[in-house]
Amino acid sequence: MNKLGRGHRDKVHQFVAITGASEDVALKALKASEWHLEGAFDVFYSQLQLRSKTDNRRLEELYNRYRDPYADMITADGITYLCNDLMVDPQDIVMLVLSWHMKAATMCEYSKQEFISGLQSLGIDSLEKFRDRIPYMRNELKDEHKFREIYNFSFAWAKEKGQKSLALDTAIGMWQLLFDERKWPLIEHWCQFLQVRHNKAISRDTWSQLLEFVRNVDPQLSNYDSEGAWPYLIDEFVEYLLENCIVQRG
């Protein structure tokens, strides 16, 4: 450790603080990932999963702890109970990340298969391990590729069964949750624009393209191309920003 530069020492300390691993383990994982913190977490947890196979009996016990007494699934009440056990708010974005790992088809529901296979993929078969994985799942949102996957997953997960589009109120709530992580400065203007000018359900195309807009167009719109292939709703949003002097292009 003494021979490491300050930047590398800081990463070791962050790794240890989040995973609870020793400094030696942190060093090995960070070196294996060429000192990329996100990659080191992946190395650590993938190896941990290989070392500690989940116990099917304990997984069954966890499922039965939260399952609905009248249906073979975990419903909203069971998820609230799970959140209480994990000491996280049901509205915490980490529950979205967990649902992504479970490949859950519907918000506020986990089938037995989704719940058990999701926990197996995370190497979880006890509440203690569950709580230990929370920092790791939260950290996954900082990975660009995983954030995109979680963002795209959330559209189908959040929409009503049988519907092609996402209800506006639900879409706004999901955007506020997701972009609170990314600190997009225009998020509240976007939500206000939708309520004032659009007031309709959100299509998958608009959902997907907004992330591209956030990633590729700076908040001052200096690199916005009006001839680009953006959905009409995003073009209208840009006009709204300019008309209301929210953004002033040079």
C-alpha cells in the first residue's frame, strides 16, 4: 500500500469500504481490472459467487418469507416487508436494480422463478448476504453500460400489463428516479414540459431516445442538431426550452 499513488490508495479504500474485503483482496481485484473500480467490483463478486454457491433450501425459505399467502408470488406487501428487512425505502432506486437482476416482468411483483434465479445470480441466500450486496447494486448504476440496460429494462417493467406505452405519471416518476442518479439538469423542465404540452402516455421510442439525448446533447444545447433524427417530442422540448428562455444558445 505504501508504494501506491494517492489515486490508487483511494480506490483501495473505497473498495474495502463498500465490499468489506481485505486490502490484499482489493489490490488483486483492482489490478485484475486495470484499476477500474467498477470492473474490480465485478471481479470480486463474480469470484465470490463461484466460491459461495447458493443454498437452495435457504433460497426457498427466503422466498416463503415474502410470498403472498394467497398466490405463488411475491406481491407489493411482500416487497415492502423485504425492504424493511433490508433497511431500504421501497422507492429506493436499488430496488429497481434488484428487479433488473431478477428480470422481473412487472413492477411490485416477483414470480418464484424471478426471485430465486435473481438471488442466485447475485450469490444471495440469506438476509445478511442480501444486505451486503446493496452497495454493489447501488454502484452498478455508475457503470454506463449497466445504467443503459437498467434504464431500458425499466420501461417494460413499469408499464401496465397489456399496454404498449407507459402512463405519463409513471414515466415522470421513473425519469426523476433514474436521472437523479445522473444529475441531468433539465429533468424538471422535461417533466414540466410533458405535463403542460404533451399530457399523453410515453412510447418506447421516446423513452429510449431521451437517454440518447441526455448522453449526447449538452444541457446548453450547443451541439443539438435540429436536423437530427430525434422523436418529435424531443424536438418540441428543445423549442420549449428556447421559447421560455430556459436555455439560450449562443
